[in-house]
Amino acid sequence: MESTKYIDRTKYIGMDVHKETVSIAVMNSTGKLVMESIIETKTATILQFIQGLRILGGGQSGSC
């Protein structure tokens, strides 16, 4: 019987939103900080950032 290793791609995202910028911290399911970023406060930029997390996380719909 083969064992299947489960990879938890869950990410927790904290966002500190200001008029000009958004500071973002991304943690994995164990609480380890995996990314920090400061981006401009524009819808397209925020959506692009989130889409990038989906690509890095395996591209599964409904999870980042």
C-alpha cells in the first residue's frame, strides 16, 4: 500500500490598506511568513498579486 503525501497549500493573507499602498503579509498553514510585499492601492494590482499566489499555490480554484 502506497502512502500519499498531502501538500497543504493553504495561505493566510494580511493586508494593511492605505490610500496609496497596501502592505501584504502571506503566511503558510504552519504560520511561517512566506512573503511580504507593498503594492499600490489599485484594483488591477491587487488582483494580479492574488492571481500570482494562486499560480504559486498550484492554481487550484477557490484557494490561494
